[in-house]
Amino acid sequence: MKTIIRGRVWKFGDHVDTDVITPGTYVDAPMEEMKKHVLEVLNPRFSQEVKAGDIIVAGKNFGCGSSRETAPDAIQELGISAVIAESFGRIFFRNAVAIGLPVLPCPGAVSGFLEGEEAEVDISQAKVKNLSTGSIFHGQPLHRDILKIISHGGAMALLKAQAEKERAKNP
């Protein structure tokens, strides 16, 4: 994981649930098809115009609703480099961390951005900057264990790295 993430902002409001992120009609579709429909109810252009490195900035309770693991997966597959929100649905947050998708609760950030502006995010310092206006927002610092999982690219990648380290110590 890069320490500093920079990207164009896609802005969404409050209570964006996992059924809106990845509609149920496509939940069993291959990822290539599912990606075409991410957040289409809220912004029909999103999946066609999003570029690798872009950042989602959202309101309260982003990823609420069901425990649909496809929601953070599809967001990551589209190339979103981070999701910043006032707050997150608990299961979405946990699933995002598990796959290494950088997420940061940051009260006040959604009101400090317009869609299309550039953001700079320092996940380790819990700091978000609007590069267009210079405004800085301080998020809720993530626990070091969460930062470690994200920095390794997810829980499975961290476990593999730890297992390799142990094998190297004890051949």
C-alpha cells in the first residue's frame, strides 16, 4: 500500500448500502460483468468513467446493509485506491480491510469535496487533503493491526508473508 494516495474524487451521500454498490441482479455474475453495474443506481456513469487510482468520498454509513462481500471486491476491482467516508457499515469496513482496500472514517470530509476534485489521503496518519482547495480533514486513526493488514494487501497476503517469514527462520 502506498503511504500517500492521490486521486480524483467520486462523491456519494449517506447510507449507500451494499445492494446499491453491487446490485443483487449481478451478484452471481462474473466480476467483469458485475463491475459494469457498481453504484449505477446513484451514478450511471461511475463504472464506465472511473479510473484506477480514483477515490470514493462518501457520507455516513457507507456500505451498510447486507454482508455482501462483493461490494468492496467490485470497488477494488474497478481500481478505486481508497474509500473515505463519514462512517462505514461495520461488515463492509471489515470486508474492505480483509481484502486490503484502504478505508478511512473521516467525519467532515464529504462536505469538503466536490466530485472531480483531487484528494490526497494518508491512511497511516488518518489525514485527507483536498488538493483543489487546500482543506485538510483529520480522520479516525486506524489501529496498527488494521494498517498492517491493509499495507500487506489484505489478510490472506499478510498471513502468507508471515508464513514465509517463519519458513525462512526455520527451514
